[in-house]
Amino acid sequence: MIGNIRKLLAASLTLLASLTLVLSLTTAALAQGKTLTVRFYDDPAGFDPANIFRIENENIAFNIFSGLTTYDGESGEIVPDIALSWETSDNKTWTFKLREDVTFHKDYGEVTAADVIYSFNRIKDPATASPYAAELAGIVSMEAPDPYTLIIELDAPNGNFLHTVANYHQGQIVSQKAIEEAGDQVRWQPIGTGPYYLDTIDVSSQIVLKRHEG
């Protein structure tokens, strides 16, 4: 999977740089009410992390969602995202401490360890038919001793697990309430915790992202 992520980052360098510039400028200009419009070269296919594909959709999802970890924009190294810290002594049992200040878009509430467990179980569930289920197949159990602590037990040591739970495909955390309310429109109603939320979308003309204050 790490190889796939590196290929994605390499292949999307120009597009991702442009998208990041758009969002940064929009944030900086927010107080002045400015909007920057950038051409999206193809119709979107949706933004459900369980089934998302194609680089242009993934780049937008990267700004809508968060993972336990993510990638530093300059070095490409793993850095904290929803997780504040983590520890493991054997690469098999992983304990994550979550930030206590993360909220879902559009008043869907605070993110807790239960949301992470739901997100990963949803990917693993055969009913979801996620092409990324195999990435989480090594998870034997997950438990939340408290709302901000998550313990994940794997079936074998995995030194690359921090990449598995990064802000990419199966690692992106969703809101159970939002998923259930969206029904079969999940891919068009993404609710994450990233720096931007999906305000409006017309699949044939425009996608509007606005800054998330949470």
C-alpha cells in the first residue's frame, strides 16, 4: 500500500500543489470574502472513503477527511492527525491517544475512538464491498477504554501500520450518524474532520468547499 501512496503522491504532484494553493489562498483571504475558482478537469465520482478512486477525487477527499495519521506536506513523513500520539512495543498492539478538539463537519459532533472503530469496521464489513478491506484485514480487535484512547490488536507485527491508518482511503474517519443519514447518497454527502467541508456540489458544473472551523 505504501508503494501505491507514493505513486499517488508522485502522479498528483502538480494537481495537488494547485489544489493546496487554492485552499491556502481561500483561507488567507477569508476575512476579505474572496473566492478562488480552479478548473476540475473531470466529473467527480464521489467521496466515500470506502470506495473512492481516481486521483482527482482522492485529492479533494484528502482535504475533507482526516486519518489517525497523515503525511507531512514537505517531507512526506508520517505525522499526527486525529491521533495526538501512539505507542507500540511489538508492532502488533497499537495504542493511539486521540486529540480532544476534533469535530466533524456540519455539527455532527466530536470525534471519539468509537468513530474510528466504526470507520474501520465499515471498511472491513463485506456488505460495504470496499476494495480496501484487505488493508485492514490484519486487525483482530479494537477497543476504546475511554473516548480518546484506541487500542488495536493485529494478527501479526506490522511496522507499516501507521501508513495503513493514514488519511488515505481506508484510513479516513467518517461519522456513523452522517453515513446512516446519507443512505445511498454517501458518496455525495461526505462528512469528515478535515480543514474543508463540502458545501455544495453539482456533478456537472462545480464543487464548493468551505473552511471548517472545528
